[in-house]
Amino acid sequence: FTFRFNRRNSQRRGLLFYRLLEQAIQLDPVPVTAIVGGRP
């Protein structure tokens, strides 16, 4: 998780949402079994 943004000291609160969207688009989708730890 590479999201680093100090939302408390931010002058522009909209950047928080913008950067979250930006990173969500860049990352490949992860299957639920990889997160939960299903059968190998």
C-alpha cells in the first residue's frame, strides 16, 4: 500500500480522493482468494 498523503495538513482535501482514484487505476485487480488465503 503506497498511499502516502497527509490529509490533516492538506490545503486541498480533493487531492486525497484524486490520489486514491489514481492509484486504484494503476494497480492490477487482486482476486479475493489471494487476500483471504484460499486453497493454494
